[in-house]
Amino acid sequence: MKKKVNHFELEVDEDTYAKILYFYKDSKEASPNEYIELFARGEGFTVSVYKRNKKGIRKAVWQGNEAVHEGKIFATPNDGFEEELEIISPAKPSYNPKMSLENQYPQIGSDEVGTGDFFGPICVCAAYVRESDLPRLKELGVTDSKLLSDEKILSIGPILIKEFHFSQISISNEKYNEVHPNNNMNMIKAKIHNQCLLNMKRKYPEAKVYLDQFAEPKTYFSYLKNEKEVVKDIVFSPKGELHFPSVALGSVIARYSFLLKMKAIGEKYQMEIPFGAGEEVDKFAKKFIERYGLDELRKIVKTNFANFKRLI
């Protein structure tokens, strides 16, 4: 049996370091190691970026079951790895349809939110964009949802879902906790993305398909090997929402759905539910348990997160 590699190292230049910083900005954690500039945790991996050594070299190290898949997102052909992936130029504050030769219209783009939040669902959205839609998207300020305030998303969300075509699917925490033991986070995301893309591709078969890359293409399709129907002609791009307007639109609609669902949870329990998975979330979870109990908490959190393990 082939032993699974759970360690991946990469020397990173300034451009790649900037990509890594942006890519993991929502999952950063404090590190007690003074030599680590960035530490982040994801589903099945951790990443540590070390300060420059005496030779001026900065190194990034991924560890865990998904270490190799995750690290190769940032590897270039010159790094000597078998699978070559296109690395997009450093993140800019909004998408620019002219940045990539891949941009074709009409297009369908898919993105998700909620995967890094202890509380709340995972929301995926695939959206359809024609070239003639670009002025309207620019007018509304559509870009990567992480670059927009929640207030802005709540203000333009109702307009977007009325004016644009999309497929949005959410998985509740109860459902997520039910399926996660047999499906890791990326597998769950792949299946939801595929369903959203299928819904849109059936309606717009001529459209080019773009996906915000969260796994290597080979790995993504391996997650879907048991699905009856799979959208296969896909352009994968790290931080795709910064480069393709359809992915940016999907990102904002997904975030809008997530905000509405988080608001509904808060109204149900008469508490303001926090985002993310940091220390403040842990403090809130303890207060929630005091008021409603652990069994009730299970219904609205992702129980595979380290936050939950710290509570039991």
C-alpha cells in the first residue's frame, strides 16, 4: 500500500508569500513559535510560513492529510513538481475581467462561504454572467465578498438575486455533521459545487465554467467519482473571485445567503452569533451552552472543528 504523504515544503518568494497571506487571511491563528510569520489551519492541514533564514530564504510548510494537495496550489513548474498549476498574480482589490486570457462569455462561476465558520451553514452559489452584464456588476460594486462589508452585501444582495441567474445551495450544520464522518470538508464542497454547476449548465450549456479552486483538479474530480453526473470542463483558479466576474457574483450571493441564515439563527436564540472560529467564538459557545445546552449547540455548529473539541 502506498504511504500517504502528509508533509509539503516550498521556498516562497515575495509574490507567492503575498498569495499565501491573502489565501489564508480568514483562517490565521496565533503561533507560539517566534520564527513563524503566518500560521493557519484548514480542513485536513496546517500551514506555517517561517521567517527568512540567514540565507534570505523564506519557507512554507504544510502538514496533514491534505498537505500536498494544498501546498501544490502555490507551486510553479520551476519548483520541480509533476503536476503544474497556474498561479494567479497577487490579489488585487477587485476582479478585472481583462487580467486573464481564460475569461470567456457567457460564463458560470461558483464559490462558497461558511467553511471557516464554526457557526452557520456552508453556502455555495454558481452564477451566470454575460459580457453585457459587466457594467451593471461594476455599478453595484460586485467583487470578492471578503472585500465587501456585510452591510454592503446586505444592500446589494436583494438586487443581485432579482437581476441575475444563479443556483444557490446550502448545507445546514445538522446535515454537515451527519455526512462529515464519511466526507471531508473539500469532498462536501465539491459535491455541492457540482450540483450548483449542473443546475446552471443544464440551463446555459454554452457557458464557460469557472471554479474558485480549493483542491487540485484531479482531487476535485476524485471526490465526485460516485456522482451520477459531473460537470467536467472547468477552469480552476485560486482566488477565482478576483479574476472572473461570475465567481465574484457567486461569492457575493453565497455570502448574502449565509448572512441571512446567520441572522435567522441569531433571532431564534435571541443571541448575536459570531463569525469565524477564533477565541471570541469559543467564549460565545460557552455562554450558549450555559443557556441552551450542548445538544442544542450541536445543531448550529460544525462539530469536527477544534472549537467543539475544546468545549467537551
